[in-house]
Amino acid sequence: MKRILEVCAGSVESVAAARNGGAARVELCSALEIGGITPSVGLITEARHIEGIALNVLIRPRGGDFLYNESEVATMEQDIIAARQCGADGVVIGALTAEGDVDVQVCNRLIKAAEGMSITFHRAFDMCRNPFLALEDIISLGCHRILTSGQAASAYAGITLIKQLVEAAQGRISIMPGCGVNATNATAILNSTGCYEIHASARTSVESRMQYRHNGVSMGSSDNDEYAHMESNEILIRQIVESIQ
């Protein structure tokens, strides 16, 4: 099985960097600093103009936990429909019960809205109380892959569980390690787990082009740098792709 890289991208520029660096797919998100939320229709539409790379869209209405109320579920259904209409290849979903299990009922609603698109279950998996029960639930839902750090602080730290999940899955679903992945550890993670897909953000800070700068005013938390932002880096992406191939 060919090894591929998926890049978590938050802008059209990051999608282009992923494509140019040799990634096979992007997970398009906004607000990566809180783990990602659903990107706007405008961003999905413009990202779809980047040819030569598969486009999956994160469906997550807010940061925080993965226990959703009815209005949030309805919002996610509409976001999936919008993503499909914009030409997305797949969606990235996940929902949990208050007890820490996969919310099969909610996920079924989201998958129905996706109407045959590629389905990734996101890192809500890493917050489940029983990863092997969650694995079976996600397989029964018909998802194509699970993005996971192995319920650890990084995919490298979670290698043991990721390998166990691959063995338990027996080819019924793809397990995709993600979190803290870079060119120095990607190959070790894949070799140790038996996975063939891997997920990274490969981001670096980009300095603002603003000449006038009003220091001391923040649009968010006080420690935000309003004159820099993070973008996926083509060089770092290419280094990961070359390392895993």
C-alpha cells in the first residue's frame, strides 16, 4: 500500500503548499489554534480551485468537547451539505455521548447528510473511554478512516495503541496517526504501527506584511501575536513526503 500524507490546512495558501509539497489530501479547517472548526463556504470554494489534491472538510461547529446539542447537530448537517455542494471529496466528523462513547445516532445523521462522501472520524476518538469499543462502532458506521494520536499527547507517544488498533481493525478501516508528526518521526510511526496514511500540519509562522502596527491591542487572548499567523510549509511537507516514501 502506498504511503500518503494528509495535511491539516487552514487557508488556500496552505492547500497549495500541501499540493506542491506532494501531499495526497488536505483536511481543511479554520481556527487550528483550538483544534479546528468548520471552514467557511468561501474558503472551501476557493480551496477546491486548487487542483491535484483531495479535499476533506472538517465538520466541527465549535471548540471544546464533542458532546453536541440538537442545534449543533443540525448545523453540522447543513455544513456537510454545503461542503458537498462546494465540491469537497470528504468530510471529517465525530461526536461522543456524555459517557465517552461514540454517539452512533448523531454520527449516522452526519453520514447520511454526506451521501457517499469519504468519511474520516476525527480525534474525538482520542477522548473515548474505550478505544476498541469506539473502533467497532466507527467501523459499523461505515467510516473510511480514524484520525488518532493513539489517545496520547502525540502520535509518536501513542504508537503502541495505534498498532493495536491496526491489528484489531484487520483491514476494515484505515488508522491514520496524527499529532506532532514531522519528517523525523513519520517513518518510525508508520513502520511501527503498520499504517499507510499519516496526518501533519507542517506549519511555520508567517510574518505580517503590515507596516503600521498598533501594539498593545489584541483581537483574542493577550498573548496572541496579531502580526503573525501560521501556514502549512511546502518544504516541511515535502520533507515528510520524501521521508515516508
